[in-house]
Amino acid sequence: MAAKVRHLVVRLVGGRERFYWQPAKPLRLAGWRAQALPDDRAAALAKAEALNLEVDAWRRGEVAPNAPAAAAKRGRRAAPGSVEALIQDYKASRFWLKLADRTRKEYGWALDVIAAWAGDMPARAITAPAVQAFYAGQLRRIEGAGKARRVIETPARAAAVVRVLRLLLTVGERLGYLAPGANPAAKPGLIVRRQREPVLWSREAVAHMAAVADLLGWRSIGTAILLNEWLGQREADILALPPWKEEAGAIVLRQGKTGRRVVLPVHLVPHLVERLKAEAARPDAVRGLSSLLVHDRTGQAWNEHTFRHTFAAIRDVAAKGRPADPEKALLGVAAMPACADLRFAELRHTAATRLHEAGVDEQGIATITGHTPGSVRAILDRHYLIRTERGAEAAFKRRLAAEGGE
């Protein structure tokens, strides 16, 4: 029967059967494309089976004669010393295996771009000018023609791809693809345009956003906001927090990106303890067995996309406000325009900055955020040390004290 043939889909169009070969997403990402099959059932089955045989051959590493170019390229054995071979060896090395799954995924798309650019080239043949040309091509592209012609600049994407290229060629030095110190992407001269300065959450904004989240029925997001102002974790790690047990005191977390184990002493912060205990005692609370924070409607673990979408909706109400509606039993929300530009990720910035303002050193901040102590100073200077009025006043007061109050 047609339904038992892999990737064969039958649709009824205008009262007639139409046959299509629709590969799964991993195959589409590798270059295989959906296609219409003959209207005759037997011919459609035969064509689908032939395409499946092509896929099977490609998966075995054989050259599939009718495979699309991108898939055929991946199916071939990489030439020794080529960039494609280096990518394969990198993915089999300890340098790749030590990365978190999330990081591998982030690097994977960049490696695909690099393979499409220079997969067949010998790694030693890549020059610094070639890297600059590659970077320029990623930095700006032209779409359309005539009046529809558009120049699209993607500096963040270009920088990300070239950083992965630099890392790949550094691994190539270690694996013998390049001579030591011969990485042509070592100093690519990236143009990084920061679209906005990080925004420090005020304590008033934290309280307002949490209150609005509660009012809209998203108490787990309210809890996440209150927690992360102190914990300073990545969004994915906050969503992965294990359930809190009062008798245990601290929350122990292994960070998803770095694998580092951090101990988060929430039991020392009275308003966090009060919040967690109140949430645990609420009769209508939705609880998870493995996660502290779960979707308030489904009881399932949050995924990051849904969390961000819901957070954005809460932020919109918090910034613009909402009139009360007695008929719908809706309470009013006071507007706080300063919330309009807040991002959940910047609670990590805020926590690090609050710790720094309180006089906590790099080692102390690292024990909370999970960064390596040696990188904390650079990270604070580059990203997290948001200059505040309080910090500037403290600096002037110290100088006045040192100079005898003059």
C-alpha cells in the first residue's frame, strides 16, 4: 500500500489522488527536496522507492547519482586535508564532544556555511584575503533586481560564522591540517555593531513585571523574573531549574551550555523563600516533577520559544498598562513605559551588576553565574558592567574620601 512507502504522501485534489515524495526535515536540511510523483499509483510507488534507495545509498556514504548537489556532496568521502575532512575530524574529536548540545547546534549551521564555501579546498590553501572575502560575502548580500533590489546586511551572522571558522582552523592546527600559528582567520577584524546597550532592570521594573505576570495568570514567569534578578542564569538554565526543597536550602544546577555545576543559595534571600513557599502552597498551582518552573496552562516544561513569546506579551501589558474591565473581571494594570525595552536575558546582566555594585569580586560573581573566574572581568567590562548612576556616585565618594573631602 502507498501509505507503507517511506516519505510517500497521498492527497486528494479535485477528487483525484495525487502522489508526493516528502522527505523528513533532516533530509530536507541535507538538500533533499519534496517532489510531485506520477499520477499513476504504480509509477508513483516505483519512483518513491527509487528515491528512498538513493537516500539509503547516500546514508551509507556512497555516491547517489540522482541525489541533489548538497546531499551528494555530503555523501562523498571528503578529500584528505580538505576543509570538509577537517570538519568531519573536528566533529569526531574531543574538542567537539566536550561541547554542550546547544553549542553544537549553534556551531552546526555555521559549519554548513563554511563547507558550502570551501569544503573541497585544502585547509592549507585558505588565505587571510580569502577569509576577508568570505566575511564580506556573509556581511552583505543582494537580493532581487531592479526596483526590487535590496542590500541586506547581517553583521551578527557574519561575525558568528567567521568566529566558528577561526575555531575550526585553530582545531586544524592541533590536528595537523595547518602549520602551528598559520591560522588565516586568527585576527579577522570583525565588525560587531551593538544594536543597543544592555538595559539594567530597575527594582521597580522587576516588581512590576512580576506582578503583571501574576495578574495575567503566568505566575511561573513572575517567579522566573524574581529568581533571575538574583541568580543571573541563562534563560535555558532558569527554565531547567530543579524543584526547590526548603530543607535543602540552595538549588544545585548544572548549566546546559558549559556543564558547570553552580550552587544557588536562594534560601538566603527572604523574598525568594517567601515566593517559593507561597507557590508551593497554592492549591491551584501547576507543579512539575523535574522542573521548578512549568507552563501554567499545560503543566509541561517550558520551551524557550513559548517562554519568550509569553514574556513579550506580559512586557507589552506591563509597559502600556490596561484599564480595568469589571464585566470581564479584569483588574487594571498601571503603565510603566520603562518596561517596553526589557529583555529576560538581561536579568543575567542585572544580577552580575548588582553583585559588582555590592563589592563582590570576580571569583564571587563567577560562583553564581558559572563563568570562569579569569573571564569574569572581561565579561563585566564588555557586557555586564552597565554603568549606573549609583556606580558613578560611589566612585566620586571614594575619591572625595581619599582626597580628604576636598
